[in-house]
Amino acid sequence: MGKLSKSPWLLHYDASSCNGCDIEVLDCLTPRYDVERFGVINTGDPFQADILLITGGVNSQTAPVVKQLYSQMPEPKVVLAVGICACTGGVFKECYNIRGGIDTVIPVDIYVPGCAARPEAIIDGVVKAVKLLDEKKEKIRAQKGREEQPGGTYGSEK
Amino acid sequence: MKAVIFVIGYLILAPFVGALLDGVDRVITARMQGRKGPCVLQPFYDLSKLFSKQMIAVNNVQLLLNLSYLGFIVISGSMLFGGTDILMCLFLLSTADMFLVMAASSDSSPFANMGAAREMLQMMAYEPLTLLVAVGFYLAAGTFHVGNIIQSAVSPVLYMPGMLLGFMFTSAIKFRKSPFDLSTSHHAHQEMVKGITTEMSGPTLAIMNIAEYYEKVLILGIFALFFINSSWWSWPVAIVFCLAIYFMEILWDNVSARLHWKTLLTSCWLVTLLTAGVNLLILILMK
Ligand code: SF4
């Protein structure tokens, strides 16, 4: 396990959820599911978050907020769409104000289906997100390595 | 020679001890809430993650101010553990806090600015008692010099039990525990998000956390000063008391809700007056 996977901090944003999924997300923090045992903290702060967890579809009012939150998060970061609304727009898809799933605004890495998504499914999603975080970190490191050693192969003398 | 060893020990061990105490704190808190809680080493994982994250700086000075915060706390702690003047040590501690306030108000986030304002309020709440404690040590041991205070024949706490009670009350502010965690909170479910740390990310936040660990050990060191006297067995006794006091702070954190700032100010000043003030009067009359 890498550094990131041992302390993934979440930022939960409600884009236009009916609150069903939000309650399930909060459920994960209760004694029954207790995600803090994996080191997960529900920060309210994009500057400190590693995983952006969004519930509900995007509408015209929340689209700029979602974009801003995403842009404020430091790399590496993972986006987790929780609930069928966040994945595709769900039952609200045809509404005049709904743009659709979160992926219409920012790139989504992991989709957690369900209406409402069950806490078990959310935790599964978070565990996948954590693995992805480590992979992204590796990628960033590899890129950096290439930049610092122009023309050389990994591990060769500078 | 002894002082040098203590200072080096503080410089090297304090962040580890602080982080470990934080980990234990999180486990105990979780158990009190009926949860399993994270691993005891979680703060170390958090720190190493924060250092590995991308650095997003909202401005150029924030990192510098945070480093100054860390620097001043380290100097202040070294003064305490080096056995020098306790008054100077407490002044430096307040100066360090001012750097944190500046770091928080250097950015444009309204949450951070509000956190900075509240941090200053908190300083106003605990500062009178902190100074009275220093005066109390002077009256009890006849000196401000830490190296001489620990050589007294009896533990200073016998002369100043009221001050100890008052210090236990206000140190909840320093440990950032409810009901006094107004400016920022370890649990980010408050009305101002993360308060003073809102715009700190990655390494900047990690530096702030390390400074907090140094500060935690420093405050516990002042608590220990209440119990230590010239006999060797007072040292283990002091450590046990420190741990007990830390446990009580955790308990208090878990059974109380966050207060309004006005209540914070009045309650802290009232406690200062009733515990430390009365204690001081008695000490002055005794001497
Ligand atoms: S998926 Fe269902 S529970 Fe979740 S936000 Fe949409 S409608 Fe509500």
C-alpha cells in the first residue's frame, strides 16, 4: 500500500442529490460502517482532499461549483460519482435543468450505482478510488522522473 | 549538559510523541463513540501523504509564515526543555500564534479569515491565565527559571492547585478540543469548514500539523512542571499526571459541543479569576 492509500481524505459535495445518497455517505461514518478505520476523513476542504465524492446529477447552478472544487484539489485526485443520479442523471435525467451525470462537467474515475447507493457499495467505491490514487501518484512520479533525467532510462546514472 | 540532551530530545522526539498522542487520541475518541477508529500510526500516514501531495500555494508568504510558526514554537519548546525562563517561553508561544494568525489572514478565503479572527479571540481568552501561571511558578518556587523550578523541595502544584485547574480548562484551546475549537477543528464538520487551515494544502498543512505536535508536547511539558520537584520519582509521577490530563481533555472533547465565542471568552476569564486569581491572592498573602 502506498502513502495515499493509507490516508484518503474525502470531500463530499451534493450537486443536486435528493439527499438519499447523502445520508448513505454520512452512514459510512457511523459506528456501523466506520470508514475512519481506513484513515478516511471527511474534510470539508477541497485544498486538503484526495477524493471528490459527488452525489446527484449536475444542474446549471452546481456545474461551476463542481468545476471549481475539482480545480482546487491538489494532484493526485480521484472523482467518485455516488448514486445513479451522479452517474447518468438518473430519474432526473430528463429534467429541464439537469445536464446529466457528473462526467458531463469533470472527468469521473469511479461510478458507484444504486438509488440510493448502499454504504457497502460506497465503501467499495472508496477502496477502488484509493487504489487509483496510488496508481496516479506513480504516474506523476514517473513523469517527473522523465523530466529530471532527459534521455536517460529509469535508474541510470545522470 | 543535561539541558542540551533535553533540548535535542525535544527537537527530535516531540513530533513523534505528538503524532503518537494524536493517534492514541483518535483511537480513544473512536472507542468513546462506539467505533473502531484508525490505526494508532494514522497521523504518520497522514503526514507522509501530505508531504507527497502537490503543493498548491494561494500566495508566496503562507509557507514562510507557517514555517515561522513552526520555528517559534520549536524555540519556545526548546527554552522550556532547556530549563531557561518560563516567562520568555510563554511570550514566544504567543508570538508563534501570531504567525499562524497572519498565515490564515494572508489569503482571501472568508473561512480562513474568520478562523484567524477567532484564533485571536482564543488568544485573548487563554493569555491572562497563561501569564498568571508563570507568576504562580515565580511565587511558588521563587524563580522564573525552569531549571530552578524543577529543583524545588516540593512540587509547585501544592502551592498552585487552582492554577493547575485553570490551566487544564484553558489548555483545551491549545489542544484544539471542543468546546473551544472555534478557529479550526480536528473534525471538519463545523460551520467554518477548516477555519485557519482552510487554504493550507499538502506540505503547508503538514508543517502546521508538525508545529501543533511540538506545541502539544510543550503544553504537556508545562503541565509536568507543576508536578516535578527535586526527587527523581516526581518525574514518572509527572508523566502519569500529564497522560491523565490529556485523557481528560479527550473525554471533555467528546462530551461537549462547540461554544459560542462570547461564552468562550466569559467562561475562560471567569475561570481565570476564580482559580488562578484566588490562588494568586492566597500565594501573595502567604509569602
Ligand atoms: S441516486 Fe436516488 S437516492 Fe441518490 S440522489 Fe439520485 S434519486 Fe436520490
